Amino acid sequence: MLKLTAIVAMTPERIIGKDNDLPWRLPEDLKMFKRTTSGHPIVMGRKTWDSLGKYKPLPNRQNIVISRDETWQDEGADVIHSPEDLKTMTLQDEHVFIIGGAQIYSLFLPVLDELIVSYVYEKHDGDTKFPDFSEYFTDYEVIEKFEEFEVRKYTNELRK
């Protein structure tokens, strides 16, 4: 059965990006992201795909790009046009991670099973916010702690 988990780093103000990049440098967060998503499909928007630059596709993961453009394609990317398309495609694994950006998080929020948040303690300026998720997720458990952030795991109780 398909399990959908969004993974994101954000500030207390829900800032997740600035100028199509992360507004911070947290090597431990990147290591946690790689460890958590490795071996699983990851879904992202085209802007997020483009922001990966020379690092795309991310290794050891099925890279899925969701795009409204019916003709868009790129080497290393499987393309879908709606969240429903995940149900009909061949997936590397049934546990799928949604990795951004903000529009893609909004699109998937109502159907997420879990949310993994690297909660960045320090305030950062940014131009992109994670959508309000309080309607779907309230309680969390802290699964890892670092000097500059903690990793919180939220479970959508309505989708259990």
C-alpha cells in the first residue's frame, strides 16, 4: 500500500526557501535527508528538480517530477502530472517521499500519511513558506536532535 511522507526543513515561521535554494547550510540535515529517502521514490516539482543542478537525479532514488507541462521531460526524471498518477506507475518502493517545493507540498498535504520536519531553530529570511499543516498534523515526536535543528515526525491520525 502506498505510503506518502513529506520531508522538509523549515523555521518556526515555516520558511523553507529563498531564491530557489535553502536559506541555510545544515550538513547534518542533508545527511538525514539522504539517509531517510535513499532507496525510495522522491516526488518534486520542476523548480525543485531544476534547483538540484548538477546533483540531479539524486542517486539511489527514483526521481519523480510533477509538472503541468505535458511535454516536459528530462534525463533521470520520471514525469507525472497529478498525485493520482503515482497510483498507476511502477515505483521503486511503496514508501514515497514528497520533497518540495511549496506548491507540491500543498498539493499532497491532504493525502500525506506522515510529515518529517527538520525544525530549524534560528530565524532565516526567505521567500517560500511551507503551507499551514495544522489541519492535518498536530502532535509530533522528536526523533533526532542536533545543535541547530531537531527532526520532528508528525503522523496524520485521520489516515491511519
